[in-house]
Amino acid sequence: MLGKWVDLVKQAFVAALTLLSLTGCGGVEPSLSSPRVGAELDVRLIEPHAPLGKIEVELSGDRVGTMLEEYPIPESNLVRIPLSSDHYRVRAYIKRPDGVVFELTQNELTLADEDVKDFPIVPLAAEAPEPAPQARQAPSASARVAQPNVVLIVLDDVDYYDLGCYGSQVNQTPRLDTLAAEGMRFPSYYAASPICSPSRAGLLTGMNPASFGWTSVLNSHQLTDGSWTKPGRGLSSNLPALGQVFKDLGYSTVMVGKWHVGDLKSEYRPPTKGFKNRIQLGLGAVDAATGDGMYWGYNLLLGSVWTAMPHLGQPGADEHYQTHELTSQAINWIDAHHAGPFFLYFAPMSIHDPLHVPAGFDNAAHGFDLTTTRGMTSAMLSDLDSEIGRLVDFIESLGLGPDTLIMIVSDNGGISGPRSSAERTAAIRGFKCQLYEGGIREPMIVRWPGTVPAGTVNDTVCTAMDVLPTLASLVGAAIPPCQGRDISPNLLTGAVTAAPPLFWVFPRFMSYADFAAAGGNYELRDQWAVRSGKLKLVYGRDNQTGLYDVTLPSGEWANLAATYPDRQAKMLAAYQNWHKTVSKLAYTPIRDAVTGVFQVPYDARLDFVDGDWTFSMDASAANMTQHTVLASRPNCWELTWQGDRVRLALYDDGPGTLSERAVHLYSNPLSEHQVHRISFTVYGQCWKGNRIVSLYVDGALHKRFLPDAYPPGRAFHAVPPSDAPISVGSTLEATRPFQGSVGAPRVHSMALSVSEL
């Protein structure tokens, strides 16, 4: 029997495995301390003598767990398999159409950090490898503009199904549709998040926003005294910066419009991210009924001066309608900087609610019912479409069309009210703030005349994190280490390649009150999703988990969990591993030789007001009667061993002594001479409600603080920010070390569930 199988294999194919690239996202050779990102594994089948259907690859990685992927075998016999882990264990199989399965590996093949260039998997015949043919050659470097101008347009709340070129039968977007016809359209482009701040952060950095603790919108938060302050977080200096890529190449750079990724500190603002110029939008007190404060009466940073635009009803108000004003500012800037290569990041806030069109909008040409939200949405889209056309026309008038790459994307899906229709529901499920396709699957259009093939629809699955490495590659810049992948070959040739597994996490509710009213499970706090191949696993706001083939017309309305239980289990395991791995803070514990104290350096992600996080450590007490501090952050919180219990003390920002400001959570009695894992998690949207804090020991909940138990008029989410490090293994005074053993802590920038602690 074994001989018969070997003969069949010899007749069927000769297989060789070539590892073409093991470099990081930026082309930097990885090391043990630098995770490899964006690597690809190429499997080339040489001269098969029998029809082959699919290749099935089992990938086991230290960071992604085990995934089983199937790939069709194209005419080129070249199958490209994306990898996203440090170490890979690979097993490959061929599935023939008649159901016969051949294993390509006799033993498990491990690909680690060695410089593996060429590795055969059980060659079963003597034929020499031949290069795979390419369907389309990329334009040569001499045929392309060496340093094209780049215009990146980031739309706001524009839905996948809002544009005519993406299927809308209601909205009228002729200019965007023309750009798609003149370039390449991606129907499988995903935002980094279903809401603006983390979505834009992912695009600007090439990083999954969850990797730096951003899972929801940045917003102001209220202090105990009733005052409000801006969010303290922003894009830190150790993250890649899209603007900097262009600035380093000598481009003129400008950010026009919405920023919304942090500006409390100067280090978070556009100039530190590579934008030499900024024409930044600042909202006033927004009146939802009239749109004043957003579309009129807003503030605009011109030069270094914030300028107030006329309010609705004042002279000249409609001349400065926000979308029109930002477009005019972008045109004026290009006019002044078009002599050399330029990079324009253009982020108008239309069509974000409240929905209001300018008084001069010519509705006679469209016939929208402006008394309905749907009609207003369509009208605003048409107005936005016209303004994008005006910007493109100006670029063309300068003769810069062939020299200018224009990329258009959206930050997230649209709000539900204006988009709720039978037409849209049949095409795509979900809306903004949801991880169904309607919340994160967005339009992406790229036009570069003479370079990007015109009239092309490319089914490559890609994300906002891919924008930075792709644009960097297209302009000849060094790609900084990031988590996105360079899809410039797809743009230049029209090739379609598989993507690595994609992950998202997002709060299920925007306030504690909504969460409590819905009877939320405090251990299942977030929505999350994984897309792997054609399948997508989603845990939604409705507490339901579904497995969907998003390439089918039925999309996310046909749950395939019962059909593919093994795939669901593997995708769930991959998400759980990603969730607890991607958010783990990297730090070097500092041991003080005198006091024996460990320190976790200051990190803004660990402030109560600005994020969800988990602190966890192992401890064993040598003296069960002691009263000493396990870990603390001065004036913020303190984890104390008291006799046979552990106490978590939290201090709000109100007046009075520490004891007067404290809230205490106590564990149940603990066993003597036993190592216990002591953890607490901070979770909740602080700008619309207080925080949820949970104290765990050995993975079991011991005490949970719920905000509705907090005294009226006091805001527990306002535990004051601090630049102090976290000290572990000592009292606050560092004079009485903890009596026992303390392990190095594990700190995460997301709130982990019990199963992950």
C-alpha cells in the first residue's frame, strides 16, 4: 500500500518549497528580539502530471497558534502563503479534485530564525525547478515616476456600500466612480477599527491599534469636580509615522482636516509625525440640530493660529462650509508646493453626523429627499464627491495627473439610521462600531495614470495597516518596521495574493450604563473578529459568535459554524492567543540593589482615564500576617498583601487624604506557602461612564467594582494620571520589602478575560 501511494505521488507532482523572503516589513533582517512581520512562504509545484485542486497548509506559530489554510493552485503552480510569526512549523498537503490527499512533508518542518533560502520538501522526482510564469510584469523603474506626488484622502464614515462603484443604486458619486475606472478598486479593504481614532492610528502607523492599546475612540473625560480634560494619549514617538516617511525623502508634507489621534501633548501632534504643514480642523460646541460647530462655526489651524470660521447664519458662513473650505485649503497648499514632490493627507469630516448640506447645494440635479436622513446622507455624499473632483481637477490643471498617485479610503462604516435599507442589508451586514463587514470593510481606490492598471478590480485582502508600507515602497522609501504588508506589487501588476490572518477587537458598548442595561457579561466585554482566508469569525454585540464565508453572496447572514467546527475552534484559539500576546507591554524590569524593587517604567497606556489594561503577577508570602505592598503606582493604586488576603486600593482624583479617596477590593483568604497569580483588570469607556475593575486570584474572580455602586457625584474613572513607574515587591516608601517571592509582572494594554490571565 505504501509503495502504491509513493508511485501515485511520483506521477502526480514534484514539489519544492522556496522561502523567498524572511525579512521584516521594512526589509530589515530580523533577530530573536525583533519579531518577523509580513514574511511569505512560496510553494511552487513543478510540472504536475495530474490535475491538482488545492494545497492545504497547517501553520503552527509561536504568536498565531495553529491555523489550517486552503489555497487554490493557479496555472502558475505558485502558491504564496503569508506568515506572521517568529517561528513556523509547517505541514503541507495536496488535495486532488478526486479527493486524494498527498502529504508533502514526511516530518514536521520547522522554520526558525536561521537564514533559510531554499528548502525542498521531499523531492519525489528528478525534474529541476522552473520559475513560475508571471501573468503581468510590473512597469520598470525607468517607466515610473521616481518620486510621485501622493494624495491620501481619508473619508469619514463613508460606507463600503455608499459609492456607486461599490454597488449603491441610490447614491450618486460620479467623480469617485471615475477615479475607480481610471485606476484600481479593492473590494476587500478593511479598516483597522470600526471607529475613527484607532482606525486612523492604524493607517498612520502601519500597526494594529490594539498593539498599542487603542481599542476605541479618544475622547475627553470628566473629572470628579465636573470639569473636562482632553484624552491624555496620542501616537507615541516609538511608533512608525506615515508623514515622516515622506518628510525623510524631502517631500513637502501637509495634513489637512481631521486628526483625532491625540494632541494634548505637542509630541502627539502632526508636526512630530512628519507633517511640515498642518491645516487642522477643530470642532466647536456642535449643535446637532443645525450642524453649527462642525460644518459651520468650527476652528481651523492656519499657520500657527486657530481661526474661528463664521457660524451658521453669519455673513460668509456657507462660503466656509467645512468640506468646501478644507478642499480650498488643500488646493491652495498644492498650488504653493507643486514644484517638488508633495504628500497631502486630506481628511475632511464629511459625512460624519450631524447631517447637513450647504445652503447652495443644487439638489435639483439629484432629487434627494432632504427631509430624511437617507436623503441627507446621499446629498452630503454627492457634495463630497464633487469636492474631491474639484481637487483632482486642480491637480490635472497643473499637468500633474501622471505624476500623482491618489489613494482614497474610509475610516469606518456608516451610522445605522441613514443606511438602513433592504438594498444595503442584502449586500452587507453591520454598521459603524460593529465588527461585521459593514463596520470595517471600506472602499479603497488607487489611481496613478500609466502605472496602476486602469479599470482593475483587485480581490487582494488588505487593511489600513498596509497603507504605510505600500506607499513607502512606491516612492522608494525605507519601510519602517510595522505590522502592515507592502501590496505595491499588487497595485503595479494587478496580482492577487493571500493575506495573513487579520484580527480586530472593539468594545461592545460605548458606556457602562448601556452595558449594564443590556445585561452584559463582564467576562465577554468586547466584540472581536478574525478573518482567515475566505472565512471570518465574529463575536458581535448580540453575544453571538458566527463563522461566515464573506466571499459568498450570503456573507454574514449564513452561519457556517456547524459546517466547519474545527475551523471555528482554530480561529477562536488564534484570536485568544493574539489578544493576550499583541497587548503585552515590552519593558525591562529594573532591580534596585538596595531595596530589591522591580519597576515597570511609565507608560501612558496604563492610566485609568485612557485605556483598558491588565496587571498580573505571581507572589508567595513567607509571612501570612504581614502588611506590605506587592505593587503600587503612587497616588493612583496600591496592591497590598494583608494577612491572608490581597487588597487592591484605588484612589480617585477628589479632595482629601488617600484613605478618604480610596475604594478597596479584597480577595478571599489565600493559602499559605503557595504561589498565587494575582491580577486586576481595568475596563470601560471613561468618557461616558465609570470604569469596571476586577480583582482575580489564580484566574478566579474574587471581587469586582461596578460603577453604579460608586457615590453620586464622584467619578471613579478619574483616578489621576501619573508619570510615576509601577513599583513591585516593596512598600511605597521602599523600606520594607515584601516577605516572600515575587515574580516579574505581566502587563497588558488590554483587559484580559479570565481564560487569558
